[in-house]
Amino acid sequence: MKLLSWTIIVILCIVIIGGILYYLPMTQDLVVNILKDVPIVSSYVQPKQKESQIELLKKRVKEMENQIAILEAKLKETSSELESAKSQLNQKDKLIYSLRSELKLVKDNLDRKAQNIKKLADLIGNMDAKSAARIIENMEDQKAVEVLSMLKKEKAGEIFEYLSPNKAVNLSNKLGWGG
């Protein structure tokens, strides 16, 4: 009786250990290959179908190929957008360069005009008031205002004494000296 119970215990231990090993993923194939040759157990243990694993792998490969195709399409689209953005950036850089060049020309022109007005103001400031008034009388109002605004107030006042009343009122209003 003891021998029978020990035999049953050993068989149960082997079955339990085999069952545990059967359900562990890394040892499952090994246990199945060993147990398929045991006469009583072989009817209960069937080796896994390799074809189903192959089909699953093929399906997974197909899914990955689809994902790769989608990602490649997105990459092409992103590359196209990047090229478009680069093109726009180049156009904007050219526009900025053009505007800077134009701004420099305008600034240089304004500087030159300001220097000319300064020279003219210095020249008129060194003249007697009567001669200066005759020159200012024949100038465009804007240029006359620019010249008079660069002169000392006393000198401009002396020149105003010799200007025609209409010209004097007009220029003083533009200078902001009028009421």
C-alpha cells in the first residue's frame, strides 16, 4: 500500500510539474515534444500547429508593411511640406533683402537731403536777413520750413521781417509758430 501511494504521489508530482512547465511559454514546446511520446498522455497533449503561428506572423508582417506604407506616405507629405516651407522661407529672405536694400537707399537719400538742407541752412544763416528772405521767398514751403527750423530763432525772426506777409503767415503756421 505504501508503494502504491508513493507511486501515485510520484506520478502526480510529474503531472503537476509537467502541467506547470506546459503552461510556461518558454518550455511549452519542449514539454509537448517530450509528452507526445508517452502513451497515455499523448492523446491529451497535441503539439501546437506551427501553421497557425506562421499565419499569425504573416498577418503581423502584413500589418507592419501597411504601417510602413502609411509612415512612408506621411514622410513624403512632410517632406513636401518642408520643401514648400523652405521655398517660402527663401522667398521671404529675398523679400527681406530687397526691402533692406530699398530701406538703405531711402535712408541714404534722406541723409543726403538732410545734409543738403543743413548746408543750405548754414548758408542762409550766414547771409544778411534781406538776401536770405529773397531766397526763402522763392523756395517751396516745405523746404523753407526745413531750413527755417534749423536756424536760430533770432535769425529766423530777422528773415521773417523781410518776407511777404502771406509767405510769413504760411511758413509760421507750418512751423507751428502761428496762433
